[in-house]
Amino acid sequence: MTTPATVTKGEMAVFAESNGAIEFEAQGDAGFILGSAIKHPHDLVLGYYSVHTSSQALERGEANIARIGRQLIAEGRLAPG
């Protein structure tokens, strides 16, 4: 598989599920991070901050993230915005 264009600093390339080899070819000084995992046996619900196994779990998780953010702002440990 190849990317349709050069992947530059700060960009991410995501490839389709495959059992094939992964080859990288740098066109200059380069660094990369490779992430790989087995496919999850259940459908996943993707949120802005997290991934959950149901929309209800996603709502609870993101509500908790928002609550923690408000608490950190109230304590002066996080800038608003």
C-alpha cells in the first residue's frame, strides 16, 4: 500500500486492515511512530476524546472528561478555552 501523497511532518497515515507487510521509504531525514493492534471483537463508538463500546458509554466518558476540565479550570490548573 502507498499513500496518495507524501506524508509530511505532523500528518498521520492510516492504512486499511491487511495481513501484508508494511514498508517505509524516507525521502530524507525522517522519524515515525507505528501503531498496530488486533481488531476489536465488538463495534466501537468513536468520540472526540475517546473510543467506547456503546454510545451510552461514550456519553458518560465524554461527560466525565468535561467535568474534570471544569474542575481543573475552577482550581486554576487549566486555562479556560
